[in-house]
Amino acid sequence: MADTITEKLQTIASNIRAKRLYRNYSQDYLGRKLNISQNAYSKLECGYTKVSFEKLLIIADVLNVDVAELLKMQDKLN
């Protein structure tokens, strides 16, 4: 189960990164919006730091997406 949770957290971090890149925003820009450093934001996006629900709401707002888009799990092909 822990592996599943880790995989889900990594997918959320990956979704955040993909949406940020789509918007052409820098990590520094998102970090400033979250009142954290670029380095702290990078750790969040790489999955080294867990994102809080409050920060997830702010990220969704800044990226102009629904929170569900960031939580969306990719279908796995077997």
C-alpha cells in the first residue's frame, strides 16, 4: 500500500510539473506564489516533499486548473 501511495504522490507531482510547463511558468514563479523558495518548490514538484492540501489549492488556482486535474491518475497499460 505504501508503494501505491508513493506512486500516487509522484503522479500528482508530475501532473503539477506538466501543467506548470504547459503554462510556461518557472519554478521560481510558483514558489513565490506559494511563499516558498524555488528550491523548496522544486522538491515539492520532484516528489521529495509532500504537498499540503492548502498548497495544492493555491497551485491549482495559479495554474488555472481544477484540483481534480492535478489529482488525476494516469491509466496504466498492462
